[in-house]
Amino acid sequence: MTDKIDKAPGPAAAQTPYEDIRAIPVRRYGRWVSGVVVVVLLGWLVYAFSQGNVMWGTVGDKLFDSSVLTGLWHTVLISVTAMLLGLVLGVLFAVMRLSKNPVTGAVAWLYIWFFRGTPVYVQLLMWFNLALIFQYLNLGPIYKNEMVDVMTPFVVALLGLGLNEGAYMAEIVRAGIQSVDEGQTEASHALGMTAGQTMRRVVLPQAMRVIIPPTGNEFINMLKTSSLVSVVQYVDLLRATSNIGANSGAVMEMLFVASAWYLILTSIFSVGQYYLERRFARGSLRSLPPTPWQRIKANLGTLRRPEVAR
């Protein structure tokens, strides 16, 4: 009698654990439904405006009008200069408020309290009518002139926007400075740095990661708030388009022109803000956030991304 020996299955008979797995694309019905709803709403909105009594040809003709472009340049100019003034004042008053000197701290608090507590529109009118209180600006042998000649529309707009922005920037900068660990300051003092050197070389560079995002938002908000300067006779984008609309009767059309340029400006500066934030995030993140083009490619890829079914 012969013994039967069970033979172990050979390599060919072994089953691969993943041979029955198939990649099945997941049906994302919610995305398609929401996309269709959004497209339908946008189409309805375009159709509604196409049926209105709007002279779209005028919008296209006046988009690059010389007066509109001049007002556009004035808007960018007053926004940038007022933001620079606000940044300088913000850093100054943030440091003053964090100072251990009770006088400088109280002055900084009063400045922030007043300019954050009153509307920009009111502040612009106050600077514009300052000549009703002071007829002359007398700085002794340095400068003397009538207040009406000193407070030009540009100066009024700069003071109204810049001083108001400085109050908000002071709080943003203060939050950024306080986000830096106190050990950094102690270490710099141990190396022999003065308080000014510590603030300039150690604290502020690290605080920029916290300061940059809200500063970009403040600038974009400033760009739109600058439309209020038309009340003080400053010919910005809104006032330039309003003047053309009042003379030609195309009021709504010129408002569309102004809105188009504001959208273009905010889009350009939003992209610049994103890359600036990305630059300052290099030292704190292991991997940088994706660029807008990378996000678009990733979102398009999710529409056809298969998931493994086991």
C-alpha cells in the first residue's frame, strides 16, 4: 500500500489577494446637480439683464474712456498711498500700545478708539470742512498757508482713509507681534540686541506670517472704500463714471463700468496677496499651499477620480 502524499499547491496555484479588485468610479450626483443649478441661475441672471433697457454698447465704449482711466489711476493712487500711511501708523501705534509707558499706551488706545469708532464718511467730511474751524495752517517759520489751499481733495482723501486704516492696522500688527513667542525677544536681548533691533530683526519678520493675510484683506477693502472720497471732490473711478453718466444719461451703464473696473482691480490684488502669503509661509509649512492653477487642476481631477472597491 502506497502512502498518499498531499502536495502543496505550487506558485501558479496561489491566488493573488487583489486579483478580484476593480476600480469603480464613484457617481458624484450632488456635484453635477449643484453645478447644473448654478449654471441655470447664472443663465437666468444673464437673460434678465439682456431683457432690461441697458445700452451694453455704451458700457463697452466707455470702459477705456480717458476720463474713466484717469479716475482709475486716481483710485489706485489714493488706495496705495493711504494704505502705506496706514501701515506706518499701524506699526507705530501697535508698538506704542505694547509699550510699558502708560502715556504712549494711552495715546495709542485713544487713537484706535476714535478712528475705529467713527465712520470713514464722517471723518472725510470733518477733514474737508476743517477750514471752518481753522482758517490758517501756521507752523511758524516752516510753513503758513490758508487751510482751504492746504486741504486739497487728495490731502483730505489721504488723511481720511490713511488715519482710519492706521487704527485697524495697529490692531493687526499688535496681534502679529503678540503671536511671536517671548523667548525670541529674550534670546535676542541675551545676544546684546537693543529693543529696536529686536523688533526690527527678530519679532516683525516672524510676525509677518500673521500680519500679511488680514493686511491684504484690508487693502482690498480700502480699494472699495476709496469710492467714498468722491464726496470730497476727489475725482476717483466712481466720480469719473458718475460725471459721465450724469452728462450722457447713461447712469446705470457707467455704474456697470465702475463695477467692472473694481472687480478687475480686486482680482489682480487678490492674486498678488495670495502669492505674498505663500512666500511668507515658506518657513512655517512643510509644503506650500497649491497655486490657483494647481487647485483648478485638482478640482477638475476629482470629477473623474476613481475609488477602489473591495
